Amino acid sequence: MSLKNSLLLTSSLVFAPTILLAAGAAHAEVPNVVVSIKPIHSLVASIMQGVGEPALIVEGAASPHTYSMKPSNASALEKANVVFWVGHGLEAFLEKPLESLGSKAKLVELDDAPGLEKLKFREGGAFEAHDHGDEHEEGAEGHAHGEAGHHHDEGEFDLHLWLDPANATAMAVEIEKTLAAADPDNAAAYKTNLDALNTRLAALDKTLAETVAPIKDKPFIVFHDAYQYFEHRYQVKVAGSITVSPETLPGAARLKQIHEKIVELGATCVFAEPQFEPKLVNVVLEGTSAKSGTLDPEAATLEAGPDLYFQLMEGIGVSLKTCLSNGS
Ligand SMILES: [Zn+2]
């Protein structure tokens, strides 16, 4: 054996057990964490970076509004120590599965996180058909406003909370607190990651404000009423949504109403979303000078992970700016 080889052998013998021990110690303690939707999963993944990886329920291009549980989701929940979700008003499909978990896992409903700014669903105008008059009108379109439709419960808060980076920070604080309590051995890592995430969120906030500054006064139409938090934070001008509740498709009467709204306001862009019928956008655009763009508020087209949240938010800013600054 050459001197070099024997040195290598010695060093690997010395170091290998140390590495194994360290890795083993960390992994034994890491809880199984399951997260409902991609934007929240991204925040959890950031805080768990270097420690572990959370599992995700609503994967791929699926939307939380129309999701049904898969067997793989059920088994992930069975093994979960901690589950993060936004709340009853958003991931209705999770209510029963979570109830059946009983006390086996720590369930964290993030819409209860301290420090969140919560906005109620808006009603009236081009946004909504919450009140009974409108409801009857929509009834003619052939769908029922059931209690299952999360956008319909009176007085309920809009749970697209993540579309404001300040709310993402409030949720991140709650996520870190939960993880540190469930896994004290890694508390220092969670704290370090939280600090880094918050720094990144503050920078994002600044970037977004700059991105949308030139198009603040230009009204636009969105596919579903998901953007209040973004509007509230950055003062952009959503003039209406094609559908109030993504579980139900809008009927002819509503499409006509939105079309008129575009003409009346001179809305320059109508934004589709990747999960939902682009045809409807073309219908409301017809005969107007408005353009179409795409917004992806639930990250259907993005790959899950720590960067997703930032891609999602920056994507909204850039799409708005691109479409609206080309408008006349
Ligand atoms: Zn939504």
C-alpha cells in the first residue's frame, strides 16, 4: 500500500463514523412534516433547509379549490408529526382527513398565526355574488352555491393570505415556532433559516413595490378573486374577477357583465390562470382592446421548494407589469 493510499484509508476510517453519527443524530429527531399547498410548503421548506424536507399534498398543477385527496396523501398524513395548512376556508378537502388523524399529529392552521393581516371576502360589484339577489341571478347559470364553496361563506376571511409578503413573514414565524417545539435539537437551524427567509421576504417586498409602481393606475381583470392581499399591499387595481369561486364556472350572464366592465373601465388586461379554462378569458376579451396575460397565484406551474414562493410573487409582479405597461 502506498503512503498516499494508507493516509486516505486512515482519514476515511477516522472521519466516516463521525459523519454517520452526526447525520444519524440529526435525522432521528426530524419530525415528518406535511404541508397542504405549494406556497406554504415553500415557506416550510425554507425553514427546514439543511434539516429535512416537508411533504406536499396539492402537487403539480392541481388547485386547492378543486382538489381531491389521493391515497399517497392519506399515507403521508398517517405518518405526519406536524401538518401545516391554511385553514377550513381554503383546503376544505383536508377537513375530514385531518379530523380522523385525531391527536396523532400537531395540526397547525396558519390562518390563526399571530400578526396576520386578514381581509374579508369582498362583496358586490364585479367581484361577487354573495348577497341573495346576485345568488339567484347566478343560480340561473346552473350551479348551486353550496357551503362547500369556500368563497361563499358570509363574513369569512379571504385565505389567499400568502399573496402579501408581510403575511408570509407572520406565517413563517409560526412555522418556525412550531418546528422548534416539535424538534428542539434543530431549533437553532430553524431560527437561522427563519432569519434568512425574513431577510429575503423583505427584499422581495421592496422589489415588488418597484416592479408594479408604473402600472398602479391601470385596471385589470383576474380569473378568480385571489389577489386582494397583493392589491392591498401594492395598491394595484383589480377591477373584477371572471369567477368568484373557482369550483364553479361562470355562466353567460357573468361573462357578459365582466365584458361590459372591461369596456366601461378600459381595463387593459385580463389574466388567466394556468389551472382554469383559458377559453373564458377569450370570451370576455372579444371585441375589446384588452390583452390577455397569465397569473399563477397558487403556483400551478412552479416546482415545489424553497424558491417557489419568490418565483410565485415575482412572477405576479412581472406578469402585471408586462401586460399592463403594453396597454394603451
Ligand atoms: Zn384561490
